[in-house]
Amino acid sequence: ARSVLRPKRIACRDCKRPTYQTPSNLPLLAANAQNRSNMTLDALTVFGLVALSVMLLFYAYEDASPWCIFGFAIACAAASAYGFLQGAWPFGAIEAIWTVVALKRWQNRRLAGKS
């Protein structure tokens, strides 16, 4: 029986097709593994994670109180700031629009509750 040498199949989270370890891509694979092991959460990432988590929480409880809508608006503003600081200006712009929409909904809900 003849032995066939096949490249070793490796897992690649960012690849759509299976990736194989060959001598030509070993340095690239090593660099990707090194980058993944050095990933840390900086302050901006934590700020974004907290802003989006709080936004989701207040969105889930909007019907409970008008103040949850206000909290959602503030969280949207924080998410907008995160988007602009992170360099994703389209995300920041959309979140700024959601801030205005949520503040308007909060105002309408408060006025409806006073009648």
C-alpha cells in the first residue's frame, strides 16, 4: 500500500473553508495564534460591553416604567459615544438616533401618565 502525505487539517474560526497546515502558511498561523493569546479587554471595550448590556437590560424592561425608557436612552447615548470613540462612526450615528427616539418615547410616556 502506498502512503499518501496529506497536510494536517486545522481549525480556523475566521475561515469559510477548512484550512490545512502547510509549510507555506505556518508563519501566518503562528502569528494568528500569538495575536489571539495576547487579546485583552481595554477600558474602551469594557465601556462598550457595559453600555450595550445595560441597553439590552433596559430595553427588556421598557414596559415596567417610563424610567426604563429613560435608562435605555442614556445607554444608547453611551453606546453612541463608544461607537465614535472606537472609530465605528456609522454605529455611533445610529445609536445617537436611537437616543433621540428613546428620549421622545420617554417624554410621550411620561406625559401620557400625567393625564
